[in-house]
Amino acid sequence: MELSARNQLKARVKEITSNDVTSEVVLDIGGQEMCSVITTGSLQRLGLKVGDDVSAIIKATSVMIMK
């Protein structure tokens, strides 16, 4: 699948916490963790499980930088 988003990061699913409506998916991206909250329906449709290799696609209206 091709996407126009350029902010695509290769990741591995580290942890999943679900309830009836939402699922929190913790990703390992080169030793750094990122968390994504998706619907539990999407989690099931994608068949996500711990250890899966995925792509994290970041779409944001702003990026903050702190020094």
C-alpha cells in the first residue's frame, strides 16, 4: 500500500491493552517507545499481536521541539 505520509517509522508491537472500545498499542521504534490509541475493532481487523512488525504513520498538525 502506498501512502502520501512521509513520517513512516518501522516498529514492533511491544504491548497491547484493550477494552471494549479502545486499545492502547505500545510500539518499540529502535529502542524508543511510542503509544498509539486505536479502536479495538481496528486492532481486531488488523489482527495485531505482540511481536508484530508494523509501520507507525505519524500525521500531525504541529511538531514541538524543546531544547
